[in-house]
Amino acid sequence: MLVLDIQRRLLALGYDLGKSGPAKDGVDGDLGEVSQTAILAALETGKSAPAKPATPATPPKPAIVGSAVPMDWTPAATMKRIIVHWTAGAHRASAVDKSHYHLLIEGDGSLVRGKPSIDLNAATGVKPGYAAHTLNCNTGSIGVSLCCMAGAIESPFHAGVAPMTREQWDELPLVLADLCRRYRIPVGASTVLSHAEVQSTLKIAQRGKWDIARLAFDPGVVGAKAIGDLIRKRTAALLEAAT
Ligand SMILES: [Zn+2]
């Protein structure tokens, strides 16, 4: 390969070769110090270019079961089910939000730990400071909440000022799969469900809760059952892929 060809390829990869040569881009056919440094850097980094790093808006997270929830957030306890909520608040978790749930997923998909520890809601009996997330159904229930839907209206549907985002929706099954595995909770209609399903599935009255009966980013999916089924399907698929 000619020196010129090498220099053109280095340039295409994003390396700065200086200002020499007819096009003032460093392509001059002379294997000078700048070109040599770029060649060595290119050899070290493979084909990646330091001058043009790939920086997506949100770095993709590996969909690996076991990687979403830090181990020290899941103390040993007997837990029966996971109930999924939304906070009816902003995209960031407030102090009040954190006091009600064990885990929260913010608008950008980042996972936040709530104030109560999961073991305070153990199936063997709740302890002071437990997470009060579901009326008359907190014992043995882990509360996971998506930070969103402030000012939302169920009918006619209006998503409010902090609509649920795809980022937090996509993070949810990863979190649920981790929790199901660590607490040996099978994925079923009465074990992994949304708050909106509690009344119909567990027969415990909930005063018109509709989290989650709508997806702000996908108006085609409507109803607690349809969305609950979708949550369970995605969680089960992750667990299956992990085994
Ligand atoms: Zn709720």
C-alpha cells in the first residue's frame, strides 16, 4: 500500500494528519512523524477512530439478566410478587416517590433505589418503614415504579406533563427479570402484575388505580390486562434467554 493510501485511510478513520499536502489535510505521501503516530494509534485501537467516537444519545445497555439491579439492593427475604406502578409524578424520582417504592425507573431509563429496603415488605410480615405502594397488598410485594405520568388523565386519555418513555418501559423487564430470579418469583398473572391489575386479579380493592393501563408512546396498546401480559411476556422471554 502506498503511503498516500495509508494516509487517506487514516483520514477516513478520523485521524488528524496535520495540514501538509496539496489538500492541506496531511495527505502528502511522506511518512512523517504525524502519520507514524496515527498508524500506531490505529493499530492499537483496531478500526476505531479517536477523533470521531460513536456517542449515541443513550448508550445501549446489554440485555443481560442479572445486570440491572445491584446485588446489595436485593437482601434475602421471602417475596411473593412484584407490583408495577407509575409514580404519577415527574420523570425524576422525588423524595416522596422514593419513600413509596423499592425501586424506581426514571424517565431516561436509569434505575434508582427507593428508601425502604425490599426485606421490610417480607411475606413473613412487614416491618416498620416498609414500602406502602399497594393498598392492603404490601406484605410480600415488591414495589417497582416508573417515574412518570404527572397530570395524566385516564379518559379521555391524556399523558400529562411527564409521559411514560420508551427508555423506562424497556428497562422494566430487565429489572423484573432480575427480581424474579433472585427472589424465585415465577412470572404469572398474580405474581408479576401492574397496580391496575391488582383489583381484578387479586380481588383487593384499589380505588380506581390505572397504573399501567396506557402506554404514552404507544396508543395502540390499551388496558391493564393487555399491558400486564406484555410486561410478563417480555420478562419471561429475558429469563428464558438467560437459562
Ligand atoms: Zn400504583
